[in-house]
Amino acid sequence: MSEWVGGNTSDKELDDGTAEVERLRDRLRELMDRFEAMKLATLRGVLTPGAAFLNNTAAVLRVLDPAARRDVLISVDRGVDVREALRQIRKRSPAGGSPEDAGRG
């Protein structure tokens, strides 16, 4: 992910950051399939929650408006846990639910 400079994050950079989460999710799924083929079900069990988390994160990032997505990606790039960054976005959203709730669960 490119370094954030003064809020000048382009839509392409936002899309690239979200695509990176999706690439990580896909790679983790490939590893899980390989472990399953090797009958390493225990390792698959360890990776399954991570894959679900990446899947939910990618889904949430895709439905956020660009400003909120930028805020999340910048926070994560600075070392903030993605769950905390999403919590902060939810706190700022109006009551009654928001698009980022789509990936919760």
C-alpha cells in the first residue's frame, strides 16, 4: 500500500488497498485447500477464522463510501487494527445501521 500523504489518496489507491485484502483472502483460501489435500485439518481449522475475517473485511471495504474506505485503509496502514478502524467508522455513522454492517458476523 502506498504511503498516505496529506489526504491525497486516489480512488485507484483505495481500490488497490481493497484488492490487496482480497488477494490475501484468496491466497489464504489456496493454502487452506492445500492443507486439506494434505490432510492437515488442524492447520485448516487454524486458518479458517482468518479467512472469514478477511472475507468480511473485503466485503465491508467494498460497500464503504470512498472517504470511509480511505479512513480505514489509512488507519490500518498506520498500524491500527482493522476491527478498531471499522468500529470508529460505525461510531460516526447515523443510527439505524450502515453499509459497513454488511460484513459483520
